[in-house]
Amino acid sequence: MTAATQKVLEFLQSVHPYDSLPQDELARVASCFDRSEVPSGTVIYSEGEPVSGVWLVKSGTVEVTDGNGALVSILSPRNSFGERGLLREGRAVTTATATTNSVLLCLPGGELRHLIANFPAFERFFSRGAPSGKLGRQNDLATLKVADLMARKPVSATPQTSAQDAAKMMREHRISCVPVVEGDKLVGIVTTRDLSGRVLAEGRTIDTPLSEVMTPDPLSLSPQSLGSDILHMMLEHRIGHLPVVREGKLLGMITQTDLTRFQAISSGQLVRDAAVAESYADLAHVTERIPQLLVQLVGAHNAHDVVTRLITDVADTVTRRLLKLAEEKLGPAPVPYLWAACGSQGRQEQTGVSDQDNCIIIDDSVTPDDMPYYAELARFVSDGLNTAGYYYCPGDMMASNPRWCQPVKTWRRYFQGWINTPSPEAQMLASVMFDLRPIGGQVSLFRDLQDETLAAAAKNSIFVAHMISNSVKHAPPLGLLRGFATIRSGEYKNHVDMKLGGVVPVTDLARVYALRGRIAAANTRTRLLTAEELGIISVSGARDLIEAYDLIADLRLENQASLVRMGRKPDNFLAPSDLSDFERSHLRDAFVVVRTMQSAAGQLAGTLG
């Protein structure tokens, strides 16, 4: 083995999923990589060009952009890229450019396919980066159910309502039709065209009852109809409004405006619009469309990790755009810095409900005279995020707090202190800051800090024991006799908190597994999968916990999408009574799995402490 191949092998031993290979296979694979030194600014490949292999960043940084020039991701050492195009049609679907002098390793496509076919860890790892059938359906209107598209609780009138009052309803609610109901049964529909053609044009008085001018027994759809049924019916009958009914009862309305709005919203469009925004208001206009994006992604039956990743991509782009606008206003930064996100954005798990958790890591060459620049930059970005709907963190875990805008040496001292003296506050802060993910700036400022911190944390059994104990504080809402421990009073009486009682316990467990296994990934599901592959948790335990997490997270998103469709703000509270017996049974089983894994972790903490 040559010296160059030996260095590649040593590097691969720290890169997942290569670190899962048998030693002889790893040595063979190491010899297959082509190494290249790439100057800053070099375009590695452009969208549409043939891709012959998958790249791995050994040192430096690589920026990946889409066909419209919008930033997709910033890659640092140990990150792979190019696999999507390679595994799809052999042509790049993005453009990759070195943003610093970089050393890249390239594995031929045939070798990657061999690894995927023969080693499950590679199949799981690279299939997550490949476009799935679910993801491809996210904007397929024709195959969505009407129930996922309709406006619920529409404004309605009765047969006795006057034409004038109906016109006032339409003006007040900015709608172009009103369904007419008797009791809860749909009996007709009136549009602005009806009021013009059947009232004004025929000289009827403004107090004419709708029963005389409505279209009786209008065409309608059931909530289980498909989007294609809407399109076909509207085109065939030249109508723009369709009631949705079940057994004659009005459930909602579908209009041409709904279809136009659906087709206009995608995560890619929101990212493109955010990338060129010129003001806080422009960015707020982008993010106000996120609830509808959530409805579409959930309605298309995307997995929760796909939905939250796409929603987080919007937040990442908004943040990077604010950093750009801040630098245009304040001038270039005195020394390099990194803006990092923690919390749900750091884990790429944002839903329709998000505040902001972020910090700034500054190069150690910074001087006291330089610090006001970063304080002003932090204020500009945090204020912009708040305007865009990413509300100020109640705990002030934001870069605008001077405590979280510091040089690398201070951050290193923070982490060392939390690890060496795991007080309750230290455990809380570590739980947040161990989910850091670079968003914009110089990624290398974080990379070495992260490596050092993970190594120190994994070696300190007392700290790990405290983190495990902290991870079991949020218990799943299980009651006696196979019931749920619901909230007893207040606005959310008889509901369960799907975040604190469902998602957070799994997130906390995954963070502990990441500490024990020195897993750099921040995403919960990725941490669980990697922990399984590294043997941190048993295969059966991992499978059970991942399936439980998937069910809890999916139900949480479905509940949020349902609230949006009803015209309400999404939240994390779900009423078990709204679920079917089947769903309630499976949700409770999922909570039982989480509690079981918490118990196992608690026993481990006792042996470590």
C-alpha cells in the first residue's frame, strides 16, 4: 500500500459509512479513490454535466447551488456530494464549486454501486440522498386527495339570505362564491357572476333571496376524490368553484384560486425567492407561505424527515440572505466568523412552529474593537428572522445575546466547562449547543471545535451519565389502563403535547447516542441510524425506536397540516380523541417504546455514574 493510499484509508476510518467496512474492503476502496487539489473558485461540475463518481471533501469547503444559483448547501470535510446525479441518470443535478483551496477524493461510480449493493450501511446512507418516489410527488396535484386541498369551514349562506348580504360576505372575506346550506346540507351555490347576471342584469332587487338566483344542487366532490377529478370537472363544465360534501353535508370548498396557489408553492420556489429578497418584508412574504407548503408536503404523504428538511432549507436560505444583507449594510467582517443554528433548525427538523436558536463563532484573531460589528450583525439577522416568523428564543439562546457571540477560544472554554462540571444549567446548555450546525460563514471554525468536544464528551463518563439522566426528564404522556396522560386544564385540555412528550424524548436519546459514538450529525433520525450501525444501540432497539419516532413525528405533522387547513395556526397539541382506535393504539405503543428505551438509558447512566 502506498503512503498516499494509507492516508486516504486513515481518513476514511473517520467517515461514515466507510468506517463500517471490513478492514480489507476498506483498504481496497481506499486505493480506488482519486485525489485532487482544487483551488478556491474551481467549478467541480455544473448542472447537467456527466458525473462519473461521488466526491468526498477531505479538506476545504464546497458550495452546492441549484439550477437557479440558489445555495443548496455548504459542504465541509467528511461530506459527500454528487451522488444524486450519479445515481439518477449520471448527470449532475446541481453545481459544485470549491469556495476555499480544497482536497477532494473521488470514488468511481461503479465502486459506489458495488458498495451500495453489498453493504447495507451504504444502501441506507446513499438512498437518503437520492430522490425518492415520495419526494417526487410533493407537487403532483393530480394524485393528491381533495381533503388535502380544500378550504375547510367555508363561509356559507342560507336560501333566505339576501343578494346584498351575500355580496357583502364575498367582499368581506375576499371570496368569489358562497355555498348555500339548509341546516348542514348543501342546496346550492352563488357566485359573483350569478349576482351580476341574475340580479343586476335582470333588474332584481338587492333583497332578492338566494333561493331565487342560486345554482341548485351544484356539482360537488367527496373528500376522497383526487386532484385530477377537480381538474377534469372544472375543465369539462367550465366552472371555477366546487363544494366538497359527504352524504350531502358541506365540508369545504375548492376553487381555481386554491389550485393556482398550490401550483405556485414549492420548497424550491421559496428558497429561490428568499435567496433574492431585498428586505425583511420580502423575506416575511416568503415565510408566510410555509404553512401552505407544510400542507402540500404532508398531503403528498412525504415522510416527516423529508418535510422538515425542506422546511428547514427555507430557514437556512433566509438566514444566509440576512447575513448577506447585513454585510452589505455593515461592510465586510473584520475577521472570519461562522453563523450556526441549534435547536430544530440545527437538527434540520423544523415544522410549522419554530423560534430561533443560533450563535456566532468568531476567529480568535478578533479584537475588542471588532466585537461591536458582530453584535450589530447579530441584531440585524435576529431581528430579520423574527420579522420573518422565526420568533425570538424565549430563553435568549440567540447570537444577539453577547454570551452566544464569542471567539472560538471562548466557545472551547464553554464546552470544556459544561463537560467537566455538568451542573443542571450545563446539561441544558449542552443539550442545545450539541445540536449546532453551520449555516453561513467559515465552516472550519466549527469543525475542529466539534471534533474536540465530541472526543472530550465521549471520554467523560460522568458527563455522559448526567446527559443520559437529563434525557429522560421528558416522559411520554402515558396513563394507566392503556390510556394517555392528557393535559388536565386550560386551552389544550384533553390534548397531548406531541413535541415535549413525543419528539423531544427521542431527540434527547439520539443526542446521547451521538455523544457516546462521537457522531457528528445533528439530525435525530440520522443519529439513530448511525448509532445502530456503530453498535451503540442494538439493531432491534434501534428499529423499534426509529419506527416509534417516525409514527410520532408523522402524526405531529399531520395534526399541524390539519390545523392549517382549518385556518388555524399550527401547534404541537393533539387530541387523542381525534384519532381512530387504530391510530390511538399505535401512538400509545410508540410512546411505550420510547419509555422503554429511556428506562434502558437510565440503567446505563447508573453504571456510568
